[in-house]
Amino acid sequence: MAHKISSKIVSYKVLTEENKAEAEAKAAEEAFEKMHENVERPEVLMGSTYKIKTPQSEHALYITINDMVLNMGTEHEERRPYEIFINSKNMEHFQWVLALTRVISAVFRKGGDACFLVEELKAVFDPKGGYFKKGGIFMPSLVAEIGYAIEAHLKHIGMIKPEELSDEQKKFLDDKRKEFEVKNSVETPTSKDAFPEQAVLCNKCSTKAMVLMDGCMTCLNCGESKCG
């Protein structure tokens, strides 16, 4: 079949079996839907709600993140965050919380890798000082805790791969913990998340779990050691 060329030829490429397969694979990939700002919102979204209770406020915050399921029923099926809502009885932070949710939702809908939001939010410090959560985890601000909640959700839907300790590392930390408790006559904490009272804050995982072991500061939560 003849084709009329209506524009000037500026380049050409010889079609081989190799680049033909690449072109077909690229076309097939582009055929699957990806998150972008023009994706139409469906009537029903899947969501998860996370509760935040801080010592700085009498009322808890409830963070709801709704996801879209793209390419449902195919091998390219994936959940991507679409919008976020933050609710609380405490109206003190209403203005900036509302603004934050709108900005984050806009980033979600823009598509691409939104995981950078987590690190940006976790790096926000409150000039009045932070607080410790259950398990000795230090939160530098309420904004940072919102960042941790978003991180937990992105791990839940597979956008962030969790960095888990190996079985050998877990066993090593458990042995070190028991050794420390025996040497210092420390009672075993009733909660698995609790660490010895003498522990100090770990700069790596922000958990109050670093103790002096064999002349070296070692974190019983993540394994960080001042001795390498």
C-alpha cells in the first residue's frame, strides 16, 4: 500500500527484529494507565485511616489516604495514592493542615514518584521541641509524624520497600539486649517495643534504644553502632 509523504524527511531508521520488539514493548507499556493529573476520579476509592495521638494535643488526628487502582485485573495492576484528608476536633492547626492536605493531594495526582514527600515532612522540626512516641521513637514535630504515617501507607501499598533486618541481625540484637539487661541488672521490659530506661536516642532510626555495649554505643532497634 502506497503512503504519501506530506512532510520533509529529516531522519530515518532501519527497522530490525530487535528494535521492532523494543518498539512493541514500549508501546505495550505506554498502553497501560499511569497516574497523572488528568486521571478521572472514580466514584469509589480504596483508603486507609491512621490515628495520630500526640502529647501536645488533647485530641487525636486521623489521616485518611485514598488510593486509585490502576490497570485492575492485569499484571500491571498497582495502587497509587490519590488524595489525603486530615481530621481532628482540634481546630488550632486547621488552616495549615488543610493547606498541607491540598498540596500533598496535588503531588499524588501529578503522578511519578511521590516518595520524596516522606523525607521532606520527616525533616520538619518544631521550634518548641518534639516528643517521644510509644517505643521511644522521637518525633521532631507533628508534621514529621504525618510524614511517618504517609510512609507507613506507601509501604503498605508497595511504593516503598521496607528495609527489614535479616534473621541473623534480629538474633544478634536480641542477644545484645539480653546481655545488656543481665550486665546492668535491668528488668526485661513488658512490651516488645520498649527499650531499657538508660537508652539514649539513636540518630539513625530516631528511637531511644542506643546503649553502651562493650565500650561501644549500639542501637538495639536498628543495629547502628558507633564502632561501625
